[in-house]
Amino acid sequence: MKISSLINTISNMGMRYTLFRSSYEFRRRTGLLKSRFPTQPEFVNCSVTLDEWKKNAPKFFFESKESLKITKNPHSKLKEVFNEIHNNTYTYFSRTKLTLGKDYDWITNPDTGYQYELKHWSQIVDLSKQAGDIKYVWEKARFSFLYDIIRYDYHFDKDCSKLVFSEIESFLVHNPINLGPNYRCSQEISLRILNWTFALYYYRNSEELTEERFNAIMNAIYWQLHHVYNNINFSRIAVRNNHALTETLMLFLGGILFPFLPDTKKWSVKGKKWLQEEIAYQIYEDGTFLQFSMNYHRVAIQLLTWGIKLGEIHNSRLNSTVYDRAKKSLYFLRQCQDIESGKLPNYGANDGALFFKLTSDDYRVYTSQLNDLSAILYNEVTKHDESQQWYGVNNSKVITQEYNNLASFPLGGNFVINDGSTKTFLKCAQYKDRPGDADNLHVDIWVDGENYIWDTGSYKYNTTKEFSQFFSSCHGHNTVSINGKNQMLKGIRFIWNYWTKKAKASLSESTNSYSFTGQFQGFPELGNKIIHKRSLSKNKGKSKWTVLDSFQNAENLTAQLYWHFNPKTYSQIDIICKDYDGNLLNPIIEEKWCSNYYGEIESSIRHTYKSETSFETTIEIKSK
């Protein structure tokens, strides 16, 4: 590592992070990690029999399939998804259909055909051009597809227990403990346990759940919890994002749901403590999230739903800070949500994660997940969803969602203007935690449930250099670059160097308009004093915006202003851009890309304007 890069890493991430990563890499390369994660561990005998567990299993959201009172809704979409699974076709990242075949081995990437070796997980490389994106291997092994099977089973009065337990058995056969890619990530392990647990309770009384199967699953759960516990510092120090939330939650719930397994009570005490610390650190006091991502914030929302509800059921409530951050998260996401479509801006990393899919809504629709948490916190929802009943919450009061005209969340750098059927979302952040994209002063515009001017998403974590640079940089957002340079300096993989530390913004209201003003200091490759200022004015009651961009300390440099348009509504947009002297600027119009769903690309239209002074952009959206 170059000295300058090392100094920047220490400055941004801290000495603790830097020392841990160095130590961890040393232990991984020398094989020292292997001793803590055995590959042929002794079989752990469960201290309860299957019959004892069936009679006295720790309380869950529900007791069993037979105890559920959810209104039956055998709709065609659910049947279609089940039939696909039955024919070995699975929905990846909540969108992409992939056929795996009858005898899928769980360690082959269906996108590239690359088969990982069954060697110790610490020797598995998770970023490889030959292997492709490892998430394509992890996706099925999360077992989130079980919710589609279970919901089909329930609504169509079928018994799919044989299919569910055969899938779990197949995984156990093909993935010996701590061998192969499916043990590379402790979050994936944690999700697998949570999803198996849901299935175990649902099929609690099934004849397919035999003593042998029960013991095999419990042994696997124990050793996977062992893995999570002994590798927790990687997530809590080196990663510290939704991975740490998922893993500490799993340790907390491990002692609640599996107290009859060795060590789980001790791990649970520490897991609860760590979970509370992570929530306090990762969710800021204004309800925004340190990953600067709507989808990852929804991940946190779902984890909070499990943790708060099960903690209450077992008289092990999480502390008041967790409840406070959960409530503020709910408020933040609802202020950002488009009321008509139920969607949020495609802002930040978007990996297709929807851990516990308990409705048939489109992945981009957040309504049920927000209502699940709202039902648990307040016993209130904006509409009744099936998902709340799976969590054991019934008869919540239906309320009308209220939106503030202006909503500011400065700690996360998010600002929202809600005016009738329009929503304007803006970004202006100074970072104390790792940024995901160079997208400061980005603008998103929604009208009548349609995202007219949009964020292009994130596509894939392991892709070509061209796509990687486009989706994460200024070029893929509705903002400005200068001399083609980014607001921060791109490092390796997910890393940005020279984080934006100086930024400020505010919202205001006048008689006829709503306004935003924001600025930040950036573009380190061009110096250390360049400032980009943006002001936006939204005419009240009209679909018309005026955006002014100006710069300081950027003399003799050329700025590029980017606007990305949804092709579906492009013809309804009138856009005019002028420079400081009032000269009309003609755009370079290109077909670019947008990724509304992980791993999928669709067309997007980009305008690029160039000026050495400033930009004045007027945007008006015509009625349909």
C-alpha cells in the first residue's frame, strides 16, 4: 500500500480499522484463521428431542402453520412463483429469473458457470474476474425463497414441507461446515439461520420434520452461530454496516430461539449488547443510515422488526435508543417515499436484498416493510398487509400517512420537498462514515408516482470498469463533475478517498415556492478548495423547477452538468439550460444505463451540458 493511501485510510477509517484489517489479512494468509473455524467439527447433540421441541419450543411470531389465522389469498402471482421454484427457476435479487437445474450444487455461479472449490472459507476469494459476482452463489443459499414456498403452502392449502426440508438437506450435503463460498460471509450465514428458523416453526408439526433432520439442522445452526460469533469483529470493525446489524441480531436471537444449544445464551447476551451499540452508531440521530442507501436502510428496518418483536415476546426488550432510532428511521423513509407508487428513490447501493418477503409486492415498493415496523412500534399502518399477520400483529389502526412539505435530514445529507403529487429529493452530505457514491447535490424528481429524473442505481458489485465507474461516480447522478473528475478520489472496490468533509444545506419556503440551497468542497484531484454550490427552487402547485449551479476556485476549468431521464416519461419533460451570461447550452444527448434492480440494466437518457462559468437549468414536466 502506498504511504499516501495508507495515511488517507487511517484518516478516513481510523487506526483501529487499519490495524484490524492488516492483522486479519495476515491471519488469513498464514492460515491462522483456520484454527478458529473447524471444517470437520464434532456433531453437537441437541439437549432437547424433536418431540420436546415441538411441545415447548421458545415463542416465535407464530406457533405453527396450524395456528395461523391469516386470510387466505390464493392469487395467481404467488402460484406462478411457486411453479417456477418447483421447476428449479429462482428469482435472484428480487427480480432476475435463473434456472439452476434439478441437481444444483450450491457452489456454482449461475451467471458465469464458475464452480468454487470446497476449501476453507478463509481461502475463498470473493472478488474474482473469472468467478464473477459471488452474490450469485450466495443468493439461493440465503434461503429467502422459502417465503414464497411457505406462503404458497398456506394460501393454497398445500403441504410443501418435503420440498423445503429437501432443499435444506441438499445444502447441508453440498456445504460441509466452514467449507466453500457459502461460509465466506457471516451475514449470509445469519440470514440462512433466520430463514431456516421461520420454516422450522411453520412446519413444526410436519411429518417431514424427523428426528434425524431436526438434529442435523440444529448441528448446522450451532456451528454457523459459532462461525458468526468468532468472526464478529470483522463485521463490527472492518465492515460496520448492515452486515454487523444482521450478525449481532442473529447472535441475540440465537440464545432466545435456541437456548438448548451450547454457548448460545452467552453469545446472546453479547449479541444484544453489540446490536444495541450498532443501532446507536449506524442509524444517525435524525433517522438516516450510515450506508447512504434506501435499500440498505430497509434491510435495517426488517432487522429491527425481528429484533424488537422477538425481544418483546421474550421479555428481553432492546434499549430505548433502539426504539428511538427505529421510529426516526420510519419517519425518514416515509418522508422520502412516493405516496402513489410506494417506491423510494433508487439512491445508494441497491443489491436487491429483501430478506423476509412476506407479500407479493414489487421489490421497489417499501410499504409493507415500513408498515410491519409501524405496526410493532405504534400498532398503526397506512394499509393492512399480509406481512403484519405473519409477525403476529393483527388489527392495527389504519392511518393516513402525513408528509411534511419540507423535510431535512442533515446528518445523512438528505432533503425532501413534498408538494402535492410531486416529490423532490436532494443530497448534500459531509461524511463521517464511508460514502458509497460521488453523488453530492444529486436531485431526484417524482410526479404522480413516476420517477422522471432519476438516480441510475448501482447495477453489480463485481462488473466491468466502465459500469463500475459510471454507476458510482458523478457521471451516473444528477450533479456536476469538473474536468471530468469526481467529487472524491476513487479508490479500490467500494472505497472513496478524500471524503467530502465540508458541506452544508438547507430548505426554506416563500409565498410561491420551496427552495433548497447547498454546497460542498471537493474535487481533490484539481485542488483542495473547489466549491460546488447548488440552489433549487420549486414552484408551489406546479411541476416546475429552477436549478442554479455555480463554482468557486474553478477558474479555467470546465464543468459538466448531468441529468438522467426515465425514457418512459422523457417526452413530457421540457428542459432548458443556460450559462452565466444567458447563453443557451446545447446538451450532448446519449443513451446510458439505469439499474432499478440489481444485476439488470435498462436504458436511460443522459443530457450533458458544459460550461466554464455556471448553469441555470429550468425543468418543467407537462401533464400526461
